[in-house]
Amino acid sequence: MLPSLHTLALAALVLACAPVPCRAQPAPAAGEPALVREARAFMDAYARDLREGDRNGIVERYDPRGAYLVGMGRKELVPIDSIRASYLGRWQPPAGFEWRDLSYEVAGPDAVAVTGLFVWTVSGGRSTTYSYTGLLLRQGGRLRIRLEDESAAPPPRPAPAPAPAP
């Protein structure tokens, strides 16, 4: 038996009115581990520190033992004093900063891996998208960055050269 036109119309109305998630960042899942909630708050505050140019606040987010800075063919354990000198010296805050599509993976009782993207905008409006991976470890009762990879998207590939004429 075929459904009546009235039944089809009602089904279409129900589907059209159903809530559809449309968030840039995934919403916290029900029952999400407390460590992930803490990491989300850390990353939100980190973004705020970057946007506001809070140099000391940014430095305080790093592990006091230093951090491994990796990516783009680099792997270096940078001492906290060097991180501090960089942020208090030549570093300039962005005109805009936004995390995108962050994912969190509990890696231990006091460790969370964070991966996603961010968009860094300079004055003048030019934006660059970077991939991001960080390892947050609990040190001194709070999460700190122990490893960080910030890699820019590769430049667009040039168009292939036309084939020579026969």
C-alpha cells in the first residue's frame, strides 16, 4: 500500500523542522571527560591571550621545562627562557585569531593531545591557515604545552605547463 499524500507531507514537515547541528567547533559530548573540558577551556583562553597580545599569559601556558616545537622539518626542545624571550621580544600579536575543528584525545591521566586548525590574520587582513597539534600535560596543577606543531598550509601548486604542440 502506498502512503497517502497527507502522510508524505507530514513526514516532510517533521524532517524539515528537525534540529540540525551547525557549529564550527564540535559541541562537548555528554559525559565528556573532565580533562577534555579543561583542555577546551585552556585552548579558548590560549586563543584569547593570542588575540589580546597577552605575552606573559602566553608564556605561562608552556611547560616550565620547555616545549618541543616541531613541524615543517623541525624538532627542537626549546627552553622556557627562550620561549619567554621570543614572546616578550620580537613576537607580534595577530590582528585576528580563530581555532577551527579542534579535536581532543586523552593520552593519559594528565595528558591531552589537541589537533586541528587555526587561522592567523595579520594587520591588513591577509589570513593564513595552519594545522595545529599540541600535547598538553598537567604541570603544577594546570595544563601546559609540552609539544606544539604549527604548520602552514602549503602554497598552491602552479598550474601544469601546457603540452608542447605536435
